[in-house]
Amino acid sequence: MAPRSSTMLIASLFVVLAASSSAWAAVDSSSSSSSSSAASSGNVLELAAQRSQHLAHLAKVAEDPATHFRLWAQRHGRAYLAQNDEAELDRRFKVWSENLRYVLDYNPKHSTHWLGLNSLADLTHDEYRARYLGFDGAAHKRLRQQKRASNSLLAQKPSFKYADVDVGVLPKEVDWRKEGAVTEVKNQQQCGSCWAFSTTGSVEGINAIFTKQLVSLSEQELVDCDTDQDRGCNGGLMDYAFEFIIKNKVGRAARGEQIAILWSRHSREAGPC
């Protein structure tokens, strides 16, 4: 199996378990109150117990991978198991075993998180990239070049809205989940529409921050309707999707102070775009 070249691929091809490193580091923070430190210590102990339990389970899987692979394939509804396709079953078992070895090698080297085998664990690195990564890198590069050329013609750099913000008054970190700006975890299934999920996640977050209302938006609408420059399950670019939303589905309050999402949930059964 080809070496993993990015954290994003690791996080997608395997389930990443445990909290962020800040949960572990909080115990050593001298600025924390005794009660918060105690709570953090409790969280760390709980995570340590979960990690130990998880690693023990993986050790058992490693002792009898063939049996556990069949259980895994059954749990995830693999057709090659139901159809008793021995050739494909053997091929997928080899891939799954390689991924298991990768997980077993990875986990002892990292203390803030650890990996497990999710529903993608019988895919090779290249298969995962081909099926799920729909980011249009070529279009992104062209767009950046166009923007650079435009800025050169204007003889000025693009302005940054928060360039003069005093970073000293900003909080050290913000957990936007706790602030109600992050929707539920979504699954793009076997569709190269990561560009659509990236777009909706961004719009959902900024809309929640401005309006104090968290609305889960429809990736399916982008896949079905944003077809002038994006290509559905065959890839796309967030920049184009943002343009589509602005043009078709996003309105602003009278003074332009808040973004008002007018985007309804959409599916193929909901009718034309």
C-alpha cells in the first residue's frame, strides 16, 4: 500500500478516535482553575481508558484477522462476502490486512489520538482517492492565477478584513461545536463530492455565527444543481460552489448585516433545481 502523504487521508481512510490534543494538554495548564483541571484530568483518564480498550481490541483482531475481517465485512454489508466471491474476498482481505498493520504501527506513535478500521478499510490508498476526493485542483490553480493577475493589474494586494484586529484580545482557542456553529457529521458515500461538503460546512458555520441559527444545508442540491463549472460526483471546487450559492440561493438582510440563508433542503425527489 502506498504511504499516506497527508493527515486528511489518514483521517478519512481510518476512523480517528479521541479528542484533540488540547484535552490532554489542559491538565498541565497553570492558568486553569482547580475545578477545570480536575475536569480535564477526568477527561484524560477517560480517554486513556478508551485508548487502552481500543488497543486491546485491535490486538485481538491481529491474533485472528481472517475471522475479524469476515465480521467486519458482514457489519459493513460487503457484497463480495454475501456473494461468496472468493477472489474478491481474498483481494480485499489482503488490503484490509495491510490497513490493519498500518493502524497497529501508527497508534503506538501517537498519544493524542488513535486510529481504527472504519467502513473504508478494505480500500487501497489509490482507490480511496479515486472514489472520494473530488477537489478540482486544476481549477483551483487557474483561479488563483487569475486572481494574482487581477491584483497585479490593480497594483494592490487584496484587502484583509481583520488585518487590524488586536490579537491580544482574542481568545486562545474557540470550539465552534460548543458555540453551535457545527452541524452533524455527514457521509458523502461513494461520491467525489468533497467540494460540496466543504462548501456547506463553511456556509453553515458562518451563517450560524452571524444569525445564531444553525441550519444544515443540502450538499445534494450542489451536486444536482451547481453544474455549470462543478461536476457533481466527478469533482468540483468550493469557489465555484460559493458563487452558485451567492447567485441563486443566498439573500441578505436589508442592511446587509446578516446573511439570511434561503437554501432549502434538496434531493433528487424534491423536483427540478
